Amino acid sequence: GMHSITKSLLDLAKRLGVRFNFEMPVEEVKHKKGRVNGIRVDGKNIDGDLVVINADVYTAYERLINNVKKPEKILKQERSSSPLIFSWGIKRECS
């Protein structure tokens, strides 16, 4: 099911050299001269060229990305849940 897609992507990323640190809350996304250069976790800086944030943009700017000009127009938009899931039932067989 859906879990196998996530596991396959994780396995591929690991084979390509991506490092994952689970169960470690990020304190800050580090940046310099307009470019991300890592994160701070448990008071320690971890360097990186790319940071993937699995949070909504509002949370990212309010809690993780400091000392930058925030996109006020985006942050003022009405917030909604990210996922949209459809559950459809079909009562007949297609031939």
C-alpha cells in the first residue's frame, strides 16, 4: 500500500547517500547570504546544501526560519489542512 511507496523512496535515497535523522526536532534552519546551509538540532549545527521541511509554510517561517524577510502575503492567507483525501465507493463492476 501507501507505506511501500514511502519505504521505497527512503531506501532509494539512502542508496544515493542521503542521511536521515529521525526523532530529532529541528530548532532552526540555518542560512547565509540567502542560501540554506544546514540546520540546528540539539544545539548543534548540521551542515547541508538542501533542507526539506515537512511542515506548512506558516510553521516553517514562525518556528524554524529566523532573521529573513517573511513572505507576509503568504503568511496572511487563510490556513487549511494540507492533505485532501477522497474516499469513493463504487457499487457496480466496470467491464
